Amino acid sequence: MPIPRTAGPLAPYSLVLDRVSELSAQLPAEERAHAERVLQLCRELEGRERSGGQLLADAGDLERKRELGRLAELLGRRTSKALPAASLGRAALADLSRDLGSCQAACADCDAKLTLLGR
């Protein structure tokens, strides 16, 4: 029997998106722009079709991976308030790579960083 295909907020990082969004409003302009782009990409991925919890391939995935890798790296070098957005970017990158274990680990890391920052 085939695995059902679904669309909707099944991405593990869905639970931290709003908290990262709230925190990104407090970032300096450059970091805020990077964090907002990560959030935008994650929201796009939320609505994508999935099979067995994994994203179905899309023609733009390679470019998304490159962009998320760059953004996660840039955010990881910034203020501590930017670190949850970097973790979220890594979660989305793992999601695009269909590595659910790494995606969940990055989401847990993001959640821990948000908690440490009082979010």
C-alpha cells in the first residue's frame, strides 16, 4: 500500500516558527533580514507536499539548500539572539535533505536556545 501524501504543517520546526519570529524582531537589521528569510523559507516548506513525513522533491530544492546553508552560517556567527534562527535554518536544511532525525535534533536545539533566551 502506498504511503499517503499530505500537505500542511507537518514539519517538526513548525512548533518553533512563531517563537523565532518574535525573537527576530529584536535583532539588528542585517541579522533580522537573514532570520526573516529563514522564516519565509520554512513557511514555504510547511505547505509543501510530503510522503511519509518527508518532503517531496522540488526543482528549486538545490537553490533552497544553498541559501539556507549560507543563512544558517551567517546567523550562527552573530549575536546569541540570532542562534535560534540559525538552528531553524539547519532544521529546514535537514528537512530538504530528507533527514528527519537531523531535522528533529536541530529543532530541539532551536527550542533549547529559545528557552535559554526566555522564549
